[in-house]
Amino acid sequence: MDAELFDPRTAFAELGRIMLGVQDLNQTLQRIADLARKTIPEIDEVSVTLVDGGQPKTVVFTGQLAVQLDERQYETANGPCLDAAVSGETIVIDSSDVNTEYPEFASAARRQGVTHSLSIGLPVPQRVVGALNLYASTSEAIRPDTVAQAQAFASYAGVSLASAALYTSTAELAEQMRTGMQTRSVIEQAKGVLMERHGYSDYTVFKALCTLSQRSNRKLRDVAAAIVQSTRSTL
């Protein structure tokens, strides 16, 4: 983490100029990650995960630590960056939490000295979806204003992805938009079912879904679909 942080107003002004220019997608995402690391308090490393054709990959990063923790999640097919990429949710993890929905990731994070992580979904229903991932070694919990700043950076990354998707063929884009929207729709439906059945809050219901996914070793969208289907079968 840099000793001196950028003024957020300066960072967002630069991002605004970048978005108006003509740059390669990876260059734009790299600059977003670099500025996020230099602007958001208590953050050590930043990465961007993109999921294309069902395969996750880290396309930009500010340091090897972020890549290592991303790839650990890809290897186990379980982790906050993957679930954030699929759902568009914001997932905050305390790696010391014994009740975490991601015990393997939390253990790997602790070994690397990472105490907290924050993954923010980029809910772009075009060719790719992904997540902005932030890793911290601070002893303090990630503050709400830190989450808000990270979400602002994620919105710029989402706009970049949406712009890149304009180059996709019309037929392919239509199909991918349909698939992406269906995935998020079924997750929202499953959340509604669990909230009605068990009285979960909007915050705790997604954690419950992630726990079910991890315990059953099934993808989040498949667990959500099963919950929705079970409700329909009882009607």
C-alpha cells in the first residue's frame, strides 16, 4: 500500500478522461486497478477477474499476491471473486472468521497475510462478466466508505466492459445478454424464496446462498435454480 493516497477527486477525474479516450480494454482496466490501489485506504493489492465462456481469469493486477489469491479460487472453483462475478453482488470477507462461507480461500489468504478481501461484481450482461477484487492486510474491518469507493471504481470497469462488448456480433451479443440476465434473475428469485422461508435480511440471504453452494459443491447459479424449481414444484 502506498504511503500517500491519491485524492479520490483526482483519481475519478483521470478515470473520466480515460473513458473518453480510445484505449485497449486491458490498458483501461489496468489503470482502474492501479488507481483503486492508490486511492482506496488500507488496500494492498487489486485485480480484475473476467469470466468468459465459463472460464475465469485474472486480466489485470497490481501485484502477485492478488494473482495468487485469485488463482487459488479458480483452482477450487469456489471463492468470493467467482460468486461476485456471477451474481453482481459485493462480497466482503474477513479471513479470520471461522464461519466464513469460503474456508479454503480464507485459509490461503491468512497464509499470505491477507486479513480482508472485497469483491465487487461487474454485472455486465454482454460477452464477459467479472469482479473487481481488493485485498487488505489491515487489522480493522473494511469500512462502508471503502466499500463505496471500491464500488465506484467497479462502475468504471463495468462501463469499459460494456464498451468492449459493442464489438461483439449482434447475434452473439443477444444470446449472451439473455444468458447473463437469466443467471442474475434466478439468483434474485432464489434470494426472495429464502427470505420468505427463513426471514433472512437482504444482506444475510446472499451469504446463505453462498454457504449452500459451498457445502453442496455446486455452482451458485445451479443452487439458485434448484431452490426456485423446488418452489414451483410445490405449487
